[in-house]
Amino acid sequence: MIVLHRVVWVPGSFEIGLVAEKLGKSRKYQAILCIGAVIRGDTSHYDAVANSAASGVLSAGLNSGVPCIFGVLTYDDMEQALN
């Protein structure tokens, strides 16, 4: 059975890849659109989170065999993200 659409929330962009892979391996979806945001803020972990999100989505697609589309955007601050 193919599900037309479903929204799944995750705690943060870092977890997107893990959930995408689980969904892909369920064989219920033809593709998974991974949407999220990483906001630079005042901490130094911005680059690590953004890179991990990208790697996680890539791995999810490769490991599940289901296309996982990367839609995680990066912003300098909350104002930019909201705009």
C-alpha cells in the first residue's frame, strides 16, 4: 500500500536522517521529503548539525533504497529563518 502523504515531526534537524531511513525501510513511501532548518545562533555546533543533517538524509536514501530529498535550509538567525 502506498500512502499519499504523512507529516512526521522530529526534535531537530539532526534526527531527520534517522527517521527518514526508518520511513524508507517501511516500504510505504515512494519518496521522503526532508524539510528542516538549522539556525546559526550563538553556538559553534551549527556546522556540525548542518553537515550531519545532510549526511543523514543521504545515508537514509542509500540505506533504504527510497529517494530522500534534502530540504534542510541554513540561516544566520531566527529573523532570517522566519522571513
